[in-house]
Amino acid sequence: MKNEELIALLKLQSIHGIGDVTLKKLIQTCGSAQQVLQESEITLESIEGIGKSTAWAIKNKIDAQKAEQELEFILKNNIQAVSFKEENYPERLKHCYDGPVLLFTQGDIQWQNQKVISIVGTRNITNYGVEFCQKLVQDLLPFNPIIVSGFAFGVDITAHAAAIHHQLQTVGVLAHGLYDIFPKSNKKYAPKMLENGGFITDFWSTVIPAPENFVKRNRIVAGISEATIVVESAEKGGSMITAHLANDYSREVFAVPGRSTDVHSQGCNKLIKTNKAHLLTDVADLVYMLNWDAKSALSKPVQKQLFVDLEPTEQKVYDYLNQQGKTLMDMISLECEIPIYKLSSMLLTMELKGLIKPLPGKLFEAV
């Protein structure tokens, strides 16, 4: 985007009371932010949904100095400013009616042709939540997704750290401007994130992390991804807001079930109970519901490896399939004495190792 269009956008954003929905309507009607500024007050007033007060504000309430200071910060700090009309704007976010007009990004984020998954949850994550989140990201590795979260304490930073560990792109959606990174205790992860992923926000550099900003940033977390996963959450909180936003955007929502007495599972259990989220026990549930092809996740054709370390239960399943040939999943579960919920994840892992292949009708056979 040229600086002339960017400064025009910033000038329009400097007007109090003009949000993303109104600004999009103006730009789409007039053709560009520059053109909006050039239109007469009468012409602007005639645009459906704009009205006299908004048209007057555009002609009289622009804070040019503030906009120029923000442009200076963007250029000085190598910030990428991307408008909703540009190709490198996240595709799914383009289809959210209240998606940001401008996104400010830092790092090296490659959105194109990538699976994008948001992982959210409580800031008071339990040991179980940590283990589940780490295992989930590890099992997602063959699909090479971008892991998105809010860079907060708890589930957020656990997901980011796991993605960094497995060298997956990870993106932190911030509830403030890019002048600094909050919380400060999480800043140690920033360098690695900037190398493979980075940070995005729709807030100007001067905006601090006020409580209301966290709610606003959740729409980006929900809208930017193919699916939102709630690992642990109380019945009320930011994660539940994100889940409901994802539903509103027609995105898939998944929740990790927990004990009914566990405060940090009450939100997840409620989402599942009210059919607002799919139950998630392992990555196989996600792969199935999103209709991901396990074979396409591999960087090379599936082939049987000569030497593979197998868990005892995996060896049992492989030996059974090798002897029996094509077999239904239910029969594998019965004969090998492995519950279906465990077997589905195991079969996916074995497929990725090149040991078995799935067939139509929930049949499997050894390779």
C-alpha cells in the first residue's frame, strides 16, 4: 500500500466514532480512502448509512498530526500496514463484517495457502491443560498450521511456546499497539515469534492494553482462523467470547472436555453441552471435522519405513492388521482391546508414520 493511501486511512481512523464497519462502507463506495477525503460533504452524506454527522466529521474532525505521527512510527519501526482490500490481508478475516480496516504486523507471517488454527483458554491453566495443549500442537506438526493466540498468560503462551518448539509459524494477536509487548514476562518469546510468525494488531502504537481492548482483539483471533480450540475456560471470560464470535463467523469451534467439578472446564463443557463446540480429545477429532487429508500433510509420499519405533499398542494394531488385512475400525478396537477414542488418534499417528492406510467405510489396512 502506498503511503498516500495509508495516511488517508490513518486520517479517517483518527475521527472518533468512525469504526471499521462504517469506514469499509465509505471506502467501498468511494473506491479508496484518498477518494473519501476528496468527496464533498453532501456526497458523503448521501451514502447509505453514513448520515450528516459522520460526513461533517470527515470534513472537520480529522487529526492530521496524530495520523502523521502514526505513519512515522510505522515507517521507522518496519511495521507492515495492510488494508482489508490487499491480497496479503488474511483471507478469512476479509469475510468478517467487522474485521479491521487496517492490520499492523511485525515479523514474517506467511498466510497464503496455510491452515490457521486459534488456540485459546484460561490464563490460569492447569497441568492437564499444559500437557494437552503441548501434545495437540505436536500432533498438528505434520499439517504445518499457523498457531494463533492472544499472547496472554496461560493457554495462549503455552500454545505459542509449543509452536516455537516445533518450528511452526505462530502469531500473537495483541490488545494494544506495537510500541511495546505485553505482558513483559512473555517478551522472551518475541524474537523467535518474529523469526517464524510474528504479531498483529489493529490498534495504533499509542494504545495501551486496556480491558476493553482484549474483547475487541478477540474478533481477530476468532475470524482469522479455520477453527478455534478452547483448551480450558471458566463459564465466563475472554475465551468464551472468542468461541461465540467464531460461531457467529461460521467457524468451527472445538472444546476440550473436563470434570464437571473443575472450574476451568465449565466453559468447555457448556460449549459442548449446548452444541456450540465439537468435543476435542485429540488431533484426530480436528482432522476429521475439518476434513483434512492426512496424506496431504506429509512432505513426501507415504511409504512404509524400515525401522520405526512403535508403542506396544501400536505394534499390537499393526500386527493385527498385517495378519487380518482390511479391517473395520470397530473391529480393530474390539480385537485389540483399545477404546475408539484412543484408537482414532493412534491410527492417524500410524498413518503419518507410513505403516497403515485408511480405506472408505472406516476400513484400515497395513501398508
